[in-house]
Amino acid sequence: MSQAVEVQNPTAGAVSSVKGMKKNGKQWHDNKTAFRPRANQTSWDKRTLERKALAANKAKEKELKEEKEAERQRRVDAIRTKRAAKEERERFAKMEEKMHKRRVERLKRREKRNKMLKS
């Protein structure tokens, strides 16, 4: 019942990756490497390009926000002018109930002249 068990030696590349047992017994952790603080630094040219790209991005966002705000402001102004015109029509309608129609028309013309002079 004795069978010859053939044991093959692992290749040289596999042996070099194994460096023996760790002293603390935590073989599942990676081996530490030397501390190199400048390892992750980028070149000056690369940083300036990134800054330019970021500045362009911010400028575009600002432009889009300003356009959006201008559109919103335009709608608000349109609503305000509509409301003012409606109030004025209602006011003149009340005046027409009390006064003669021609007199109300004269007052409208006079108010328009005064508005033109003030502005």
C-alpha cells in the first residue's frame, strides 16, 4: 500500500512572494512599504490644468444659474405688471360707477401724462 507521492517544488516566482511567517501572526494583512510622502504628488502642469478645468466648470455653472435667475425674475416682473394693470382697471371701473365715463377717460389721460413726466 505504499504509493510514491511525488512532490513538485513550486516555481521560483511563487517562492519569492512568500517571505515567511509574520511576527504578529496576521498573515492576511499586506506587508508594509516604505513611507514616501511625495509619492502621490502631481506635477505643477497637471495641477494647473485641473485648476483651469475647475474654474471653467464653475464659470459655466454660474452662467447657467444667472440665466435661470434672470428667467425667474422676468416671470416675476411679468406677474407684477399684470397685477398692477388689473388693479388699475378695477379702480377705473369703480370710478366709472360713480362718475361719468368721459370724465374717467380724461382722468386716465391725465394720469398717463403725469406718469410720463415722473419717469
